[in-house]
Amino acid sequence: MALYFKEPNSPPHGDLSGVLGVASVSRLLQSPPPQPPPSHPAVLDLALPKAPHPELPHPLYHANPFFCSPVAVAVPKFPLGPILTSPFPSHTTETLCESAARLLFMNVKWTKNVPAFTALDFQDQLLMLEQSWRELFVLGAAQYLLPLDIGQLMSLRGALVDRDSAKEASLLHEIKVFHSTVTKFKDHNVDPYEYACLRAIVLFRATDVDSGSSSASSNKNSTTGIDRRTLANPATVATLQDHTQYTLKKYNDTVHPRDPVRFGKLLLLLPTLRTVSAATIEELFFRRTIGDIPIERIICDMYKTTDI
């Protein structure tokens, strides 16, 4: 599909890459045959590459009363998130759509580099990716596409409204909601580590896929190849999300000790991601490229490709 990108062999200076270190979830991901217990807390990496990185001034936190194991949180050398080999270009109508397609691709690639995610049941992986792609996209837009002028977004609507005043009014409202949402993250000065944690929280959602979250038809099963609409291991997914939230809280408590409510503010930002409809994202950024193909099908096909 047109959304696949070929990355340069050698990333230029100043590339964005990252590592999210999260404490081990008590023997959660051990595969048979059982392995001997580690002599030290394992680390659950939520992003690549696994490069050496400096630690926080106080790297070892108090034991999590739920998991009964110490948590080591480290700040990576480079910003966290999808691994981008070059900066996004200045925004024009054409380059904005190209950047959006690239961001979608890099989000899918990022999830494939999350060991805790890829260790889950494969159908669960597809369901969770289908459910979270919209929020991951908006998070990525907030982190990488800003500054984003609302006039540039308005220019994307082009011929999409078909001279239908009601449709145009609705689309204009959705554009304003999208712009407002990404601006809120900028206003909170969310740092790369927090973005990575928020991505993981969004990804590890232990609920069924919202069938109304996309503009795709109700026959979504046949277009994405997903055989069921419920998670096989919801408890495991819930545990991963809880642990990611715990890690984010400990990070905030250490890095922002004078802002004790920052963790709560960040969590309150997450529901705003779902105020932007998937249909609007598809119409604005991808309709010219994918036509009437459901975006979920493209995303799942990307994920199933082994060489991205």
C-alpha cells in the first residue's frame, strides 16, 4: 500500500529514538519451559533501541505494593517514541498528508518493538492496535507535528465536503477539536518519557474494540482478518497498563516533585484523544491515498509485515 515507507540506512544526526524502561511484571511474560528466576529485577523494554542511557538522580524507587518488586526508571539519551530517522518537513497541504502517513507507519513499527506487546496473543495484538491507532496517531501529532496551524488543517478539507454545508460545518468542528486536542499536550509540556508512557497506557487497554471508533463498515472482521472481538488475556493486558501507569506516576513524582498533581493531569488528557473521530482523521489525512479501504485493514496489514 502507499503508506509503506523505506527508511535511510544511516539515520542523520539528531534523530529521535528511545527506550522506555519499565519494571518487570512478576513472571508475567515467561514462556515454557520455565526459566530460573533472575537474580535482579528484569526490565520490560517498551521501545527500541536498547542503548545505554543515564539514570535519574534517584533511579531506584520504593517497592510497588502490588508487584512487590523495586522499579528502576531511567531517562533515555534520546527522546522516546516512534523511531524517526529524519525530522518532519515544514507543513504544507501535501507534506502534511505525507507526514501523517509516515507517522501512522512509525506508530505501527513502534508497537512491533514493544516486547510486552508482541508477547501477547497475536489476535489480541491486532485487536489492541485496531483499537488504539487513532489515539496513538493524535499523540504522535501532538509530539511531532506541532506547531500545527489550524489554517493548514482547514486547507486539507478541500473537496471532501462536496458543497454539503452540513458536512462542511461538521468537518470544520472536527478540525477545531483535533487542533485543540494536540495543543493541550503542548500546553502541558509533555516530555518524551511521558509521551512514551502515555502511548503504552493507550496501547494496553483491556477492553473490547469499540466497533464505533472508525468509519469502516460493520463488517470489519472480514477486512482486517481478526476472527474475534474480545481479548484472550484481558487480565494480562490490564496488569501491563496498571504497571505502566505506576511507572509514569513514579517518574512524575521524581522529576516534578513540586507538581504532585501532574500525573492526574496527564491521565485526564487521555480521554481527549477519543474526542477526535477516526473518520475525521481518515478523511483529512488518508482518504486521498487509500480511497475507501478501511484504515484498520491497512494498519493490520502493516503490522503483519515482518520486515518493517
